[in-house]
Amino acid sequence: MQEAAAYILLVLGGNSTPSPDDVKKVITATGAEANDESIATLVGDMEGKSVNDLFSEGMEKLKDVPMGGGGGGGGASADGASAVEVVEEEEEEEEAGPGDAVDMFGGGDDAGGDY
């Protein structure tokens, strides 16, 4: 993969027909190890071909590949009702009255409790 990336970088940089040595220089400049056999195969396969034409051919092939999506929501029944009804229950909150106060420190009603 790094061979193809280096080749494409060279083409984008203005070298329309990179040599194996050109590709190797780009790969080693990044600190990676170049595979001479892979580079030679790539350059040989690219001989007489344009990177832009290959990209166009690839995009043409990909246009028919389904990507992403799916899901969708639940459908509605014939009468327009939702396929799944959600029932919400109302929760009643109890309000505390004046005599229902809770002492969270466990002390009595006197203000001078032991701390």
C-alpha cells in the first residue's frame, strides 16, 4: 500500500511516470523500509496507464456498490397508526408537607445538636 501511495504522490508532484528508484526514495524518506519487489511490480503494472484514468475506472465500478444506510423507521399501518405504540405513564410526585421534614444529620429539633 505504501508503494501505491508513494507512486501517487510522485504523480501529483508532477512526475507522470515514476521509476522504481523514485518510489523507493519517497518510501525511505519517510523512514519506512522499501520492498523492491513490490515497487517493481507496481511500476510494471502502471506502465502505459494514467493514475487519473485508473481512479475514474474505479469510481465507475464503485457507483453500483451499496454503501451505508439501511435502518429506516417502523412503517405505519393502513389506517395511519404507528406500528408500535408507546405508552407513557405519568408519574405522580408526592409533595412533602411541613411536618414531613427529614433531619439529614440525625439530630433532634434543637439547633444546638452535638457535632
